[in-house]
Amino acid sequence: SSCRLAPAPTHPPARGGDEAVRLLLTEIRDRQPLPYGLPDRSPYNYIWAQYAMSFLTAERCGYMNRTEAVARLQGLLNATEKLERHHGFWFDEYDLDTGRRKGDKIYFQGWWLYGLCILKNAYPELSVQCERLLGGMDYEHSGLFKADTRQLAADYFVDHRRISGWIDLYWQPTGEFRTPYVAYSYITGDISPWTRWATPRVVDLEGQSVLGVWHNFYFCAMLVHSVFPDLGY
């Protein structure tokens, strides 16, 4: 069912008859107990993005009150801000007891970056913190961005400055790889990656030429705009 709401929605109590939603909310609440830190104590930023969008969705659809949603999101942001970063980007592995990194790999983190863009506009009380986290990400000096070709690094290992490969805008025409470019353009104002001509990857499928996408296409935060057009991002 549609969850489209006006820019200033009211929040009815949770619909007790919807057992599936009740069970799902119970699960995600249990996975982020007080003091509302990282859900499942997960060090992975794509998991943070999924939970952040879950809290926002539950609140906008009337299944979670705004106070609880903001508290959970605030706790999540506070926990991520304490972790060691490289030019603003989060590492792939952490010792969560100390906040220190356990490995040296970073990557473009498109789901999480775009999630921060969404939260910044959805909750005014979180906007300053989201702006601080977004503003700390330096694509060029982090080693993730190659200015002359406008490409993003797939994986970057900071200790040895090793790059596993460069990704072009149309390398894989899926939401998973295009989302980082949306986040990049949002943060920097640079839309040049979108104006460069490139040929999307085309594959042959039973004699027909079709746009190639991964068979395991993942849900990404960019799709939230179809449910929440009022967020204004």
C-alpha cells in the first residue's frame, strides 16, 4: 500500500491489525537496543543505511512515533561519528569497543552517503550533524576519486594506497553504482560525471539487445524518492 504523505504528515498510532509490520518493528527494535547505537553492532555502513531508511519509513507510514524514530537515528549517527575515518570516509572493519579501524579498506559508500542526504532533509533536528558528516568526506584527497577521468575507486586500501579498480558512471548501470555519483554530485555540486557521454553496457538476451543489470539487484536508498517525494532532496 502507498505510504505517500504530505510534507508535514500526522502520525496515527501503529495499526495493530497489521501483524507483519508489528513483527518487523519488534525485530528491528530488538536489533538496536538502548542507548540506540549501531544496529546489530554492525560495522558496515550499508547496514546503517538500511536501518536508517527502515526507521524513516516506519515513522512516515505511521508505525513509529517521531520521537522514537529521531532518537534511534540520533543514536545511530552518534555511534558512527565516533568511529575512526579516512578523510571522512568510514572503514570496512572496526573494533567497536574502541572505535578504531581493524582494516585499511574504504569504498565510496553510496547507500550510506545518500541516506545521510535523505535524513538531512527529512529531520531538521538531525540536519547539522548530517551536514557535518557529509562535509567531512573529501573524495579527491581520500584517494577515492580521480579528477581527470571523473571515476570513483571501487576499493581503496589506505595503508598502501592500493586501488582495486576504477568505476565509471556507466560501468554497471544499476542503482548500486549510480547512487555514489548522486551522493558525490549532491555533496560537491559537480555534475560533470552525468554530462559525460558513455555507452551503457548492453548484453544479448535470447537474441535481444538489452541494458545489462546485475541479476541480484539490491534495494538502494535512491529508490526512497518514489515513496517520499516530499523530502526535497
